[in-house]
Amino acid sequence: KAGVTQTPRYLIKTRGQQVTLSCSPISGHRSVSWYQQTPGQGLQFLFEYFSETQRNKGNFPGRFSGRQFSNSRSEMNVSTLELGDSALYLCASSRSGDGANVLTFGAGSRLTVL
Amino acid sequence: AQSVTQPDIHITVSEGASLELRCNYSYGATPYLFWYVQSPGQGLQLLLKYFSGDTLVQGIKGFEAEFKRSQSSFNLRKPSVHWSDAAEYFCAVGVTNAGKSTFGDGTTLTVKP
């Protein structure tokens, strides 16, 4: 079966712009989580969506937002980009989002903010 | 809240040597424990998981991990490392009904020829 697909894989933006990243989960998976990975902070949880509802949220400013569609596909948006937003953004899907679920990760979207 | 500590930021081993990557977790009850591996520029791939039962779990690529409740540890081991094992390894803990996993900071493994 197809894995988790993230688009775009690479993108470059300038400060102040906004960006939208997309994630298509594995078929049948209803939970989508987003993580930010940077060399200094490691893997940090952004938020998790299940059945189009945000169930959990990490400690990120309101510039980071997301949504999930009825087909479980998810998008995350970062507005007013800052240099520190440069990171690899990873999406992971699981069947129900329960902590016991294995997360299946996409290859990530690498964002560079200039 | 749960937390995960991977004490070793970087480990170098020779090809063919044994490997042990350390992981300590903090959580009040028995957690769900995972090890993931990340190759450069890629997402994370599950190596193995522990939910309950036998405390020694086998994973893919010849890896195994042992859950030790008394030490709050879940160390990853491999008897003979291959050059293709060079990657970053993450230990994670999942809590039921929490909807997310908490990851350690990762251990980068370098394999010397």
C-alpha cells in the first residue's frame, strides 16, 4: 500500500511569507500528526488531527496551524515566516492516533526561510 | 508528562562490532515504547515496539530491545553492525489516549569500516 506522502519535499521562502504543506496519510489511517525537526530542538510535536478535529497541540505559536479534510488528508500552514522556522516538517499517520499506534512517517518537507 | 532521554548524542562503532543505544523514559505507568531510525533526508521508520509481555522484543534489520521497568530503560541492541546501519536513531514513548508520541533527541550512529 502507498505510504505517507508529503508535498512539497523542498521549498524556499523569505521572512514574512506564509507556507502550506500537505500530507496524505496511509489509506485507512484517520490520525495525522505533524512534527518539526531541527538540529537544535530535535523532534517537536506540532499538532494531531483525527476525523477533521484537532485533538492535541504542541507548544508552538499561533502562526502554526493545520486542518484535516474528510478524506484524512491534512495541511499545515505557517504564517509570517521567521528564520527559525527553517526545519524538516514531518507528517505521520496512524489508525486512531492512540499512543499505542505505530506512527508511519512521510519523507518530510524541508523548509528553508531566507 | 512523559519524557524520553537518549544520553548518547553520537556513537561510533566499527563494522561488525556490537551496538547498544540507550534510552530512558519517564512515565508513571507502563508506556508504549518504540525505536525509530532515520536515514539522512528521510522520514522515520519503525524498528520495533514494546507494548506488554516479553520484555525482549525483536525488530527489523536484526535489532532487538529490552524493556527494564526497574531502570525505566528501553535500550536498543544489535550484535553485529553493518555499514548500512549508519543513521539517526530515536526512542519514543506513546501514551494511550494522548494522541501523540514523545521522542528523545536521537543518537547518531557512525559505522567505521
